[in-house]
Amino acid sequence: MKKMIKDLIKKIKKYDTIIILRHNRPDGDALGTQLGLKKSIQKTFPNKKVYATGDLNPRLSFIGEMDEINDDVFENALVIICDVAVSYMQGDARYNKGKETFVIDHHTNKSDIVDDNHFICDSTCAACAELVSEILFDNRFVVDKDVALSLYTALVTDSGRFQYNETSPRTLRIAAKLLETGFDPQKIYSKLYVETIEKRKLTAEFTSRFKLTSKNVAYMFNTKETLEKYNISFNDCSRGMVSVMAGLEGILIWANFTEEPETGKVIAEFRSRGFSIVDIAKKYGGGGHDQACGATLESFEQALEVLKDFDQRMVEVNGQ
Ligand SMILES: [Mn+2]
């Protein structure tokens, strides 16, 4: 991996145009890592043209804006893809149009975009930002308040405020180094964790909606009609409501199944506490982390199949 990182740094120095990408429906880690890396390269090498593109997440626009660039910009560019290794989850359909491409990730999926020499991946990192921050610090790139705010937002969100499994002494050392740049973390928390009264009431509605399987797997089915009824966006429901089933005694696996209105596909978010379920996500063509993963399903019938697998996992875990 050291050799690959060395090679990446060499390529960053060589290319005049660098485009940073990440996964679609971006979360805090995807956007924070992407924009933190962009800003750091731009500040370290002011003469280079550095861009960040992809679909938006309005809730996280405080991290920064996306660039609009023409297809021909990709021709001579170095492309660095963050927080995702697979082609079907890309935020910019032109992800494979660069002259050369690197992937930096912390998920457990293999890459179908780059070969092993261009795939910098460490699934022990709590966030992709942990790996990227380390690369930037080790190679003496500019990490000022502005860069650090983006990377810290990524670290805080993907680690669940430093609580999830992958959070390690190394995560906290990186967080400390980022904080030392002097930005105000309260500014981030007030954007991320203060919500409207309407949103809190909606969360209460969804808390009363989830069901349990015979083996105590919590789940929700959200159809297109559900989204309309509660006037909630797909993203706010799919990613935003999975956590209403988290942190409950006796519930070690929970799943949120939401119909994507444009495609009719069912986007599934899976979470567990204490053991891995990512193999089940992969069985259905998905992936992610051991205890936080997902998949794209064809139908709610298929969701029932997934729930059977989760019930089976509970039987194994309980040793029955
Ligand atoms: Mn991530």
C-alpha cells in the first residue's frame, strides 16, 4: 500500500488536471473526503486545475459545492475516486473517462474500476477521510482550517460521532490533528445534528412504523406511496430513517427497504450490532461495511428473502 500511495502522490504532482469523484447519493464521508482532498491538492499546488463533481446532497451543501465540467476535461486528467470502489454506485457517469484513475476506499468490496495497483483500500478505517487525511499529513500537503473542516465532517459522520466499530486510536489521532488546525467543530455539529420540529415529529412517526420478524430483526418497507404520504424525500427516508431502529435492546439486525421512485427498485440499508452481515448484502449484489451495508433489490418480495437470511443469521448468532 505504501508503494501505491507513493505512486499516487507522484501522479498528483505530474498531472495538471485532477478530478475527484465519489459515490452517488453522497453522505458526509463521500462529500467531506472529496472536497477535503480537492481543497488540499488545490492549496498545495495552486497552478493545477482541481475539480469535484457528482450529484448533490442539499443537506450537506455547507461542506462545499460541486463543479460543472465538460466531458473533454477528463481526457488528460487524473481521476481519484473516494469512498467507493464499484462502478454501479458512481456519482459521475464519466468516472472511467480519465487518463488514469485511482480509487481510495475503506469498504470491503473489490474494485471493478481499477487494478490492484491503483486501489488504495483500508477497511480498518472508520471513514475514507481517515485514510485520505493520513495520506495528506504524511506527504505534507496543506491541511488548513478549511480542508480540516471537510475531512472532520467526514470522520464524524461515518464513525457515528466516534462510536462505530472501526473507530480506533488512529481515528482519534487523525481527528486530533484535524482539530489542531483551529476550526470550530460546533459549526459542523449545528449543521448536522440540529433538526426541525417537523423532522423530529416525522422521526417519531417512522419509529412507530417498523416491524419485527420472528427472530427479532427490525425492518421497514417504504413504498413510493409511503414517501408521498409523509412528504419525505427518498434519501431522508432510506438513509435518514434506518437509525430509528438502532440502539434497541434485543434488536441486533435492522433493515430499511425503500422504493426508489424513479426506478422502482428497492434500496436496502442494513445495520447490525456485534457481528457482520455484509456477506448477506454481497449475496444480493450489494456491499459496504461489516455492520453497515446495503444493496439494490428488484422488489419487496426479494426483501422478504433478505429478511429470511437475516433471521437465519440470528439463529446462528444465538447458537440455536
Ligand atoms: Mn465512507
